Amino acid sequence: MRKKIVAGNWKMNKTFSEADDLIFKISELINENYPMDVMVVVCPPFPYLELATDLTQDNDISIGAQNVSNHDSGAYTGEVAAAMLKSIDVEYCIIGHSERRKYFNESSKLLAEKVNILLKNDIIPIFCCGELLPEREANNHFNIVEKQITDALWHLDSEQFKKIVLAYEPVWAIGTGVNATPEQAQEMHAFIRGIISTKYGTEVAENTTILYGGSCNSKNAKELFANPDVDGGLIGGASLKAEEFVKIIESF
Ligand code: PGA
């Protein structure tokens, strides 16, 4: 059976002491009521990753990064290597988030390199895809998402692809308070599973975790997660408050 995951993407938020407090509170709340079949991933900014892996080493929370360099090591000022993340027990890394595509011009070619370097270092990529509003309005959303996935991931062999977690995040839903409806999410997730099945076979497709992201919160999570192809969420704003984030986890 595929894994259910709720992952918190903190983006560029929190000071060190706020980060410490938030991880501590999430751990405390989760230890009280942990739904055992849901994996919880917290993705803080780079400076707090080691703190986060330390604070969560005795519980079931996994830690993810929000970015990684496409290079192994060396003269790349300001970059962070996958091997560095691995050396502080980071288990996941968000790749291809629409904010990185938009503000940092990340191309599918670059994303493919980042995916490769993560897999080489035994870190699970959470690969994001999703269309812009005009693309949906032009009824082009399936083509856009298919191209994002095929361009960055289809070079993987099936053993490698099995390690990928996907996140469908329609860009018009991110940070807007307008989530995709459960029907829209299910329709796209089923489409994504279908293309994976055509390329890698039914078994791989059935075992691939596909998260939904975009204004997911404790009020809409239950309806979104109730869909057969929605295996959890990638949560931005609502992951910044411990009670709210844990309520989302408990929505399964
Ligand atoms: P949001 O962000 O939940 O704040 O809409 C989701 C994301 O960007 O991963």
C-alpha cells in the first residue's frame, strides 16, 4: 500500500526560536494523537534543519529541505549539497515548487539534475507540479502537468521512480485561500497516476504517493484526503501553526 504523507512547507518563515518552538509543539501534539499510518514531514528553512532533525530523532516526524544544489560539491557559493543534507539526517527534499520555477527560473532540465542528485544521496524528492490559472482556463492543465512530470522525471528507471513522491499544486491555489475542489484534485491525481501507469506499469503507479497542495487547511483537508487518489497534502501557510498542522494530519 502506498504511503500517506502530510508535509509542511514552511517556505521562508520563522526565526530560530520560533522554529524551535514550532517543532517542539508539533512533536508534542503528534505524540499525543498520532495516526500511525500517516507519515509526517516538516520542511523548515536550511538554517533550522539540524535543529529539526535533532528535535525529532525520537519520534516519527521526518525532516525535509526545500531545495538542493544540482552539484555534488565545490565552488558554488550559497548552495547546499544533497550530501550535506544527508549528513544531518534530512530524509526528503521539495523539488520543482512553483515559487522556485517562477522566482529562480528553475527549468525541467535543472529539476531532473536535482532529482538525480537527491536519489544518489538517498533523499526522497517531493516533486511539485501544477498549472497556472490561465492554463486551467484554457483547459490545458493536463498537458502542462504531464509535460512537467515527463520532462523532469521520465529519464528515471522504475526502481528510481518508485522513490519519488509527487505533489500536485495548482499555482492558482497556492497561498490564495482558494483550494482546488476535491473533484478537481481527484481528477488530476487520477490523471497523474494514469500517466505513471502507462510509463512504469500499474504496480508502480498504485504505489506512488501523490500529495495535494494549495490552500489546504484543517477545514478542507478531510474532503480532499477522502479522494481515492489523494494520498495526503503539502501544506504551506497552515503548517506554520502546530495545532492547525496537526489537525490536518488527523484529517485522514
Ligand atoms: P499554501 O502553500 O498551503 O500556503 O497554499 C502550499 C505550498 O506552496 O506548498
